[in-house]
Amino acid sequence: MTITSTPENESKSLADLVTEDQLADEQKQASWKPVSSDYTGQCPQCARPRMLLCANGKHVCEKCQWCPEDNAYAPNI
């Protein structure tokens, strides 16, 4: 992890910056958690009927992790 000095974080300790970074990572991961176990359709990438709706409003394939809204693979959830 690289932490660069900016005017906003010059007064913060390294521990504070690491804690904020970890919190941001945890929030990002939480946004990719499925809100329901109900499948919403077929994956356009792998053709399996395993699309789930996530807390961030995007869909992700349970099997291959494809996110059609981003046209890319979602981070590991």
C-alpha cells in the first residue's frame, strides 16, 4: 500500500490513514454483497442463470463474477 502526502492527510498519523483505507475497502466489499439469493437472469458472459443483485445496485454473476453494468469482472466477493 502506498500512502502519499496530501494537504488533507498531512496531520493524520499512519495508523489513521491505514484505518481509513481498510474502512474504504470494507465498504467497497460490502457494496458487492448480494441483497437476495434470488437469481435475476442469465449471465451474458458465461450464459449461466446466476445473476444476483448487489447492494450497490449492480448485477454480478455468482459463478464467473461478471458485472454487465461495468462490462468487467467484479472484485472478489
